[in-house]
Amino acid sequence: MEHVNFTEAQLDKLITRRLSKAVMSTDATGMTVWARPGKRKNRIYFQHRTSAGGRLKITTLGVYPEMSLADARAQYARMQRLGTGSHHVTLGDVWEQWQELHKDEIAASTAGRRAVIWRLYLAPLADRPMHALSSAVLLPHFLECIKRSHISAIMACQLLSRLFRHAMVMRAVEHDEAAVVLDALPNYRGGHFATFSEDSAEADIERLFVFMRTKPPRIIALLLMQFVTLLRSAEVRGIELANIQPDRFWVKTKTLERWVVPITPAIERVIAYAKRVRGNCPGPYLLPSLRGNLMHRMTLNEYLRQFDTKLTVHGIRSLGRMWLQTHSPAKESILNLCLSHTTGDNAANAAYNRGQYLEQRREALALWGDFVMDLADKAGLSIE
């Protein structure tokens, strides 16, 4: 195999050079550069090749020019350190390689959630060598994390366990210390559908709105939109400006690419407030994060946990359903549709029915929305 100290200028020439067969060379760093003939342009792959137990393992690092030569060499160097079990391998090294190896397998939404968990809970440990991350070091760290958010700390420890297992395969560590810590952490006892009791719902909602008066306007807009639409958290956070019409908007649900939601006076009022709050923030979302991205699913829950209640974001849906059951004359099937639930057992009939009853849903949601906004006004949660 030819050894070449490649430059990007040489790679640019190799892309356009006429090849009759694939050409394989070794970069000065030891990285394999594989050029495959193409109809118009050749394809150049950066590869990491190792041999273990008599078997050749090939990992494609990237394709030039989508991946630069410098980035490919840096990635190759990280994999070399991991492959030799060096004590200089850090948690940050393992995170970057694990992301690269699994980027085509993980949905964008999942990757986004893991990136936030990494940034908030694991990034402070990024420069620590893997061999130094013992359970004695990790347990105090995660006990502190639990004080911020119990469920997020558990998710962070689960992610760290995945990284440890990846490092074990690469012979950087011998044991999954995160799994030991995960067993030692107190169990999370939160309720997915925890909500207010029916008897005290009105007073508790008003008390929640009083508490939220001093919170950031974007969080207030998110909370009120969650209340007046009764959509799932991902559906509310995923509302795009381009999908909003004067009398309706649509979102992507767990089962449908396009779910139409009628706009009631309360929803219209909250949408107008959300647009003022977001201002010129980049991105397509009505309720974006500060950087214009999809807001993290735990953002609102973190504020709700500061309030003395067991209410969760999903519990708002349970609360709205419970209230409509008592105060709305609408049929059971209409109330289920207000929560974007499937009706009926037959898939074709369910799809047909979900496209109907827009006005009936509007009437039910308007009743609920007026109730919610009256409480918000009474609590002084002004959005005008």
C-alpha cells in the first residue's frame, strides 16, 4: 500500500483523476485513504483499519470533502488512542467517537436530547481520563445532579453507561462504572400523568399562574400554549410558524405527519403573545429555544418542579381532559380528538374521523381555553 503525506490539494486532484480501479493509500498518520472510481467524480473515503483476533475491522471516518483532511486525522488519532487502551483517553474522546459511529442510526430528536443531557450533566467531566472515572468519583457527581433534576440525572447516567460500554469495546476501560452508580442512585418516583386533583384544580391552576408571573416570557408562552391546546409536549414545542393559518394550524404527532388543530380565541391570543416574545429569533418554531432550536422537552418540567406540585407537562393534558369531561357537552369521541387521540379500532376509519369534527373540537377547546385564560388574567399573568 502506497504511503503518501496527503494535502487537500492532492485530494482535490484525486477526485477528478480518471481511475480504472479503486486506489488505496496510507496517510502519514497511518489513516487509510481509499479512492473509488465514479462516473463524474471519484469518491474519497477516510478509514481507520485495525486487526483484532485475526479479523480486520474497518471504520469509515468520513468522505472528502464533506469531512476535511484535518478533521479526519483528528478523528483517526482519537480512534488510535481508544484502540490502544491509552490512559490518555478522555470521556470527551469517547463521546465524540460514539456520536460519529452512531450518527446514522439515531433520530435527530434523540440526538438533540442526548446532546443537551451531555452539555448539562456530562460535559464537566469531558476532560477526565476514562480510567479516572471510578464509581467513587461519579456517585457524588450524580447525587448533585439529582438536586437539579432527578429524571435528567438518571438519563445522564444511562448515557454515560453507553459511553463506558463503547470504551470497553475499544479497550480503554475494563468495567462499566456508570452501571454501578446507576444501581446506587435513588429510584425516580415521578408520575408521568401526575396532575392536580379535580376538587382543587381551579385554585391550583391560579396558584401556578401566580408563581409563573416572574418567569421568562418564553416559558410563560410555552406553558399557556400547553394549557390551551392540550397537545403533547413535543407537538407544542414543534409548532412551526409556516404551519399557522388564521383559523387552524397543524403539527406532527406520534402517528400522523399532519394533525390539524382548530384555533380558538385563547389559542389565538397565546400565539400572538408567543410571536411577540420570539421577536426576530432564528429558526422555524413558534416557541424556540434561545438559539432558535427546538426547545428541550424538560425545560417546562424544570419550572413546574420549582412549583410545589406534582404537576408534569403531560399532566396538563390529563387535567384538561378531566375538566372537559365535567364541563363540556361534547361526546367522548370529540374529547379524545381534542387530545389528538385515535378513535376507533379500524385504521382507515380512524384516519377519516380524525379529519372531521374540527368545529366540534373548536367549541370544546374554546370552552377550556376561556376557563384557562380567565384564571391567567385573575392571577395577573398578563400576556397583552
